[in-house]
Amino acid sequence: DAGVIQSPRHEVTEMGQEVTLRCKPISGHDYLFWYRQTMMRGLELLIYFNNNVPIDDSGMPEDRFSAKMPNASFSTLKIQPSEPRDSAVYFCATRTQGNYGYTFGSGTRLTVV
Amino acid sequence: GDSVTQMEGPVTLSEEAFLTINCTYTATGYPSLFWYVQYPGEGLQLLLKATKADDKGSNKGFEATYRKETTSFHLEKGSVQVSDSAVYFCALSGGNQAGTALIFGKGTTLSVSS
């Protein structure tokens, strides 16, 4: 099993540009979570899905952020337009129902200049 | 709401020293508790977990006991190694508010020198 796969690993973009982060969950994992990690705020839950349906997006900071899960094998987190304060490491994590084995991807380090 | 508080670091120890990282939580319901470890440039890895009161989670020499009376889940290791240097996160899931998602503490950086 290749684990949770995130792409890209690093992204540098200019303020105002659109950024799309991608996550491929482990096959059979029906929960998918997006987290953001910064020095100031630690690990924050942005949104999570169950069976491709968004369950809780209360952590999404503003309308500039959006997330989709069009099918069980793919999710995206989009920021449009990006701002320097969005610079962080974004993690995707997945798990199965009834099993607390959350598996994290290696993260995407986003730098907005 | 559900939350986790852990001791601030960095924690600096010599090899073979005893480690304690304190973690307390606030949650309604019956959450499960976790410790995750993050090595530089990597994602988070599950270190250990406990799903009900008085359970002890253990892995790689690390231990933590779920104490409902003190709402704590302190991480301990009897003899740390240089390779244990990492950031450690306490987390909970399954509280009435947190629900399915993991709620993390701010993390504690451990640095072990030889």
C-alpha cells in the first residue's frame, strides 16, 4: 500500500494566484481530512469528508478556500486567490469507519510570496 | 469545545534520560486519546493510542495511560535515544464535539543529545 499520497510536495506561488493541493487516500478509507500546520496555530482541521460527502467545513478559514472529493480516490483543496498568510504545510489524512488508524500523507509545503 | 493542551517545549534531554510530556484534554463524551510523532519533513505517525479510561497505550518504549479522573494522557519513556528527537502531538477524537476528526495539541519538540 502506497499510503496517503499528496501532491505537490512543495509549492511556491505568487500572491493572488490559484493553488490546488491534491490527495489520494488509501483505498477503502472512507474518511478524509484536510489539516493545516503552522508554527503559530499548530495543526488545524480545515474540513473532512465521509464517503465523499463534506461533513464539517467549519475550519475552512474563508471563502477563498474550497475542497472537493469527486470520488473515493481523489480530493482537492483549492485556494483562490492565495495570500502570504496561507503559507503553511497542508496535510491530508484518511481512516476507515470504526478504526482509529488515521494515516497521514507527507504534506504539501505551500509558500505564497 | 473539545481541546487538548500539552506542555510547551522544547524539551532538551541527554540520551538515556527519562521523558515525560504532559497532556490534558477537555471533551464531553468518551473520546479516544492518541500520541502522534512527526519527524522533520515528514507527516504524522501514530505512536500509541488508548480508547477508554485506564487503558495504557504503548509502543517503542513509550507509554501513556488514559486518566479520566485527571483528564490526562501523559507520554513517558524510561530512556530516550537520539533517534527520538521529533515533535510529539497529543490528540483526541470521538468527543461529542470533535466527533470523528482528530483534535491536536500544539506539539512538543523533543531534542535528545548524545
